[in-house]
Amino acid sequence: MTPKAPLRALPAAALSPALGLAVAAAAAAADPATPKVTAPRTSPVPGFAGEAQYSDCYTDPHSGSGAGWIGLSDVITTKATATSASGAQLQTTFQLWDTSYGGGRTDIPAVWSTLPEAATTFSRDLVKDGGQYAWRARATDGKLTSPYTAWCHFRVDQTQPTAEVTTDDTPKKVGEEATFTLKGTDSGSGIACARWAGPVLSTLTPAAHPRLGSDGDLTSDGLPDLWSADATGRVTVLPGTGTTAPHPTVTGFGPAV
């Protein structure tokens, strides 16, 4: 039988630094003068547009549908309430954690202030399309430092969805029912909804435009268009007008081209 090596206790000198740090951190947290940071919130508010569900801070990225999405935006603003019992100036540091692209963390300190609301912005170059991120904050008065807030998780979707409208070859006539199919695709947060809007026929008379149809985005501007065949059979295109972000929305049609 192989004899076992005797267990040896670590010398007190080796344990004292670690114990000292732990005791110091606990003492700082218990000190009533230690700054407090609460109410972390993100803008734009992450969420799921299709379900109309949003939250300022998703603390559990594995619960339900996961962390909410942030769409097209130049900057992401993070805010928190930082207070000091003594009314001292505080500096709040926001830490961004890249949870899906290597785990890097970036600290961005805000300016010193006695105002309760602290904020900073994460520029677009700090996040990537499809990425998953989290941030947290803590404040210091130069002597005492608060604990971090909980992590606030979010995902980024900066790619616009695509939309295509198709119909069959049957001639379309004003006043008669017709079928148009809208196909939307999105590789990120998914399609939230489809909207049809705008005065389509208000400037078109049945006599001058007996046939109407659509074959999608004929002008390649990201919006569906209409085509019109007049009484003589001459075909023109009426470009769709509206917005393409956060999703293609047609609010009307421009002059025929």
C-alpha cells in the first residue's frame, strides 16, 4: 500500500493577504458611507418587438427567449443611479462585456458628479451585428467603491430585414380582389410584423389605370413598388415611398416612372 503524504496547513503568512482583501471588501460594502448604484437601464430598451416585450435590464440571458435585442442605432446609452450618503462627488464606471466574441471587457468611466444619474455611451464600433453583450456599473468617491450592479444583457441586430412582394400573372383590376404575398427574412431578431399602409389608389382612377400589380422592389430602394397598365396597355412603375428602418414600411407611392 502506497503511504499517503501528510497534509500540511498553509502558513498563516500565506493566508493573511487573501483574508485581508476579503475582509477589506466586506468592510467597505458594510460601511454606510459606501456609494450605492441602483436602477441600471439601457437605451434603446432591449426587447422583442414582435411580442411587445421590453426590459431595461435582462439579468438572465438564459431565461425565456433570452436577452432582448437592440436594433439599428449609432450609440447605446447605459444609465444608473449612483448616490453617496455624504453627498460626495462620485465617478461611475460602466463595464461592457463581450460575451460572444472572445470575452473582452471595456471600462468606460463617466465624469465626476454629485448628480444621482450617471450615464455613458457605447459607440457602434464596440458592438458587432449578432453579438451578445452585458454591462454593469459601480461608483467610487475616491476612497470607497460600491459593489457592481447585476449584469444587464442584450443582443445586437444591425441588419435590416428583407421583404419581397409577389403575385400571380393574372391581370389586376381596380375593385376586384387579388392576392399578394409578402415574404420577409431576418437572420437576427426575426420578423416582428408586416405593415401595409398608405393611400394606394387615391390618385389612380379606374378608367386611367384599369390594371395594377406588384412584383416586389422594382426600383431596388428597399420598398415594394406598384406597376400600372393604363387603358392602352402602357406599363409604368409607381415607386413605393416610406421608411426602410427598422423594417420596410410603405406609406404611399411616388409619381409614375
